[in-house]
Amino acid sequence: MREVAIVAYAQSPQVRQEKVLNEVEMLMPVIETALTEAAMTMEDIDFVCSGSCDYIAGGAFSFVGAVDALGATPSKMESHVEMDAAWALYESWLKIQAGEISSALIYGFGKSSVGDLPDVMSQQCDPYYLAPLWPDSISMAGLQASALLATGRYTERDFAEVVVDSRRKAKANPAAQLSGDVEVDALLTAPYIASPLRRHDCCPITDGVSVLIITDKSALPKAKMKPVYIRGIDHRMEAHQLGIRTLSESSSSTQALAQAKQQAGIEQFDIAELYAPFSPQTLILKDALGLDNQVAINPSGGPLAGHIMMSAGLDRFGMSFKTLQHGEAKTALAHATSGPCLQHNMIAILEAG
Amino acid sequence: MDIDLDPIEQFDAPIYHRYHATSSRAITPFLHAMKRGELLGHLSTATGKVLFPPLGACPESGQATQIPVILSDSGTVIGFTTVHLPIPGSKLVPPFTVANILLDGADQACSHLISECGINAVAIGMRVAAVWRSAEVWNNSLENIEYFKPTGEPLVDIDILQQQCLAKAEQRKEPVKGGQNA
């Protein structure tokens, strides 16, 4: 296997509403920041791949417009996934493994404030059985949270503790939208929005973009920087129909982790960045991945502190990269999810170079 | 499965989503200018090209463009098609001609209608000028121009026009500081 390194990551602030700039205008400075960080230019990039969804901002072919932010002359090899940009990273990683390219710039963007995100997300459901019922993403997560409570493994207090931890850690993340000191007891007095979920259990609507650059080890940028290697990466998908799955568990995460560990030859991680857009999902993932208290979960605050729809998974890689690059940890687990109620899960094991 | 069942070929599944979009940093000044009856393009300092309509990004360099350039409302047809089929939801009655028009001073063509001449008279290189609606109905829209009509000037050789445009862009270009995005 080729050794693939993350060499740069940049993210816009994760704001509740970007009133002026469109996605292209938000992307341009962030692409420039990432390229500058790696001391690269677009000429050094073999392939660009993005993750976005036109339903989010309601603009047809917005991902095509976003190519304008790249300076696409001469033309670049380009691809797009209608998924979280973590899957754009996976496509790029595969292309490096195939020997087709040695560098890739990956970006994800989402301007969720423009539409009604929970309702928009119902459009990812199958058109016959689920979509006609308009199951919004919060209600589906509520079903999952309720299934978790029914197992007796966790309580609503545990959900609130996940939120307290996220907000506290996010104080160190200047791009976070929600951070600060909150009390469990105070959180538990808040009303339900889709029981047993309260507003704070849900990731905040966020506008933003992020950019990440990977290269083959043979093509590391000349800049003085510390690369972070992707030692193992795998993703697994479960059934789409919620009724078929055991919602209180995440078997696909367990499987993906086993495969990633085997690739990496690494069993332990110092930190884990989990893409759990709803607080109970953090607990489901912790169990599925066998994470004990030795592993620092979401040092960035995680998606409950800021959630760029279509890029929050890529951000788990980016945030892990930053933590490892700063020498605060040696190994990290980066997780990304797609689909309702943790349907599809990706696990990567990262190591500081 | 009962194979005698009639196949269901159609069922209604209407989807409605509400969006509250705003125009972007680049498009907002363009729309305000339209209301004043001005055609506002952007100069890309990286390439020296004048982009109209402006999208805020120079597609060649990937750099943000913000320098406004007011353009003439006359230009040259560099491509066209005549539409013979009615377009659902459109007010336009076929046949009508849509052209890519390079406004004088611009380096990027915009699309608009051609009228006041027979559809067979439209030609590449034809000089055209905007026919504006009455100023009282001007809005934040390119529809303030009803269509473009031929000016009667001689045909332009668009290959020569392209060379002239590229030469002018080269003069407007700022010296390169580093790489494309550096």
C-alpha cells in the first residue's frame, strides 16, 4: 500500500448563517489558506474532489459552480460525491493507491441556513416507503435515541454529559459555533424537540466550507511541515430501512474499525474525532468502537459544536490532523458517517509522521 | 408476487422546499447596477480579462474578482441558436434566437435574445445593441434588456476579435507574484 499523508487542512468559521457570501466566495480564501499551508499551488495538485449536495442550498449544480474557486485552467482531473467530503477523500485515497495521482485537494461545503435542513434530509430516504412520510433527520435521530434508552445502557443525563463535554472542549476551537460551560442539570430542563432529544442534543445548523490536501509520501510538499499518515481506512454500510437495523448499535462502525486496524497495524488511539451529529450517537459509536476513557473524544468539540453539512466528516480528518500536527497526540481515529441514524460509517486511523 | 397486477406507472409525490437565499458578494452589486441600467462586469487582475456577468471568481485563476467595470450595451454575436420548440413555463414564443454575445470591453460572452431581424439573418460576427425596456420597469434583473437587435454595422471576424481581446487582457494583467493561488 502506498503511504498517503494529510499535508494541509483549512476550515472557514462554522457560522450559524453566512448572509453575504455564496459557496464559491466562501471556498476561495480557504483553498488559498490550505495551499499556502502546504506551500503548494494548484499546479502541484493532480486531482480535486468535492462533497456537497445541491438540495442543501437549493442551487442546481452548485458543485459545478464551485469549480470556479479552483482556478480550473488548465483543466484538472475532477470528481464529486453527493456525500460527505470524507468520501471524496476516500475516492482520492483510492486514486493514489491505484497510482493514478500523487496529490489531491478535497473540499466540502454546505450552506444549510438557506433551507430547512432537517426536512431537506428527508429527501435522502427511499421514494416509496419513507420519503412520502417526510421523516426529518431530527425525528429519525429521536427514534435512534429512544432505542438506545430502551437498552438501559444510557440515560438522558448521559446525552447531556456528551453535550457539556463538547461545549467545554470547543472553547479551544476558534472556528466552533457553540462552546462554553454548561451544566447537565440546566440542560435537562430544556423542552424536547423530538423526544428524547432536546435542542442541545442536535448539531447546530452551520454554514461553512473545509479543504484538505493529501499526497503520496513520494510527493510530500517541500514546506517544513509535519505530515499525518492515513494508516488504515475503511467504510461499511448498513440497510437503509430503519426498521431492519438495530438502531442502538453500529455494527458497520465495528466492522470498518476492524478492517482499518488490520491495515494500520495500530490497535490504540490517543484521540477519536467522531462524526456524531446527535449526542446519543457519540455513545453508540463509543461502544461500537470500544473506546475507553484513555481515548480523548472530539478534542475539537465535534459536530455538536459546529456541523458543516457535507463536510463535517472531512472535518474529523482535518481536526485529527491539527491535533496530531501540534504534537498533542500520536495516533487518532477519524470517523465519518452518512445516511440517517449512522447508516454508513467510515473509520480511518491516522498517525503523526 | 401476483404477476397479473397492473404495473403502477405513475404516482404523485410532490416535493416542496423553501429556501431563503441571498445574492452573493459579487452578484449583489451586479443586480443593483442592472436596476440603474448599467452593465457591471468584473476585472480579473490575474488574467486581465473582464468577466460578464460576474460570478465573483475568476475561473482561470481561482481568485476572487471585485474590481467593477461598467460595460457597453453593444457587442458581437459569437454564437447563436434558434429555438423552435416551446419551453414549458417560458413566455417566449418560438421560433426565437438566443445568442452568446460578447459585450464590447468584455472577455466572456453572455447569453440573451436577438430580435428585430429574421431568424435567418442572424450571423456569427453580427454587431448588436441592447433594446432596453422602459426605465420605469427596471428591476434587479438582466430582463431589463428585452433583447438585442442588429446595429447594421459590418460583420466582425471573431477570430480577429479574440486576438484583440487577448492582447488587451494581457496589458491589463497584473504581474505574477507566485503561483496561481499564491
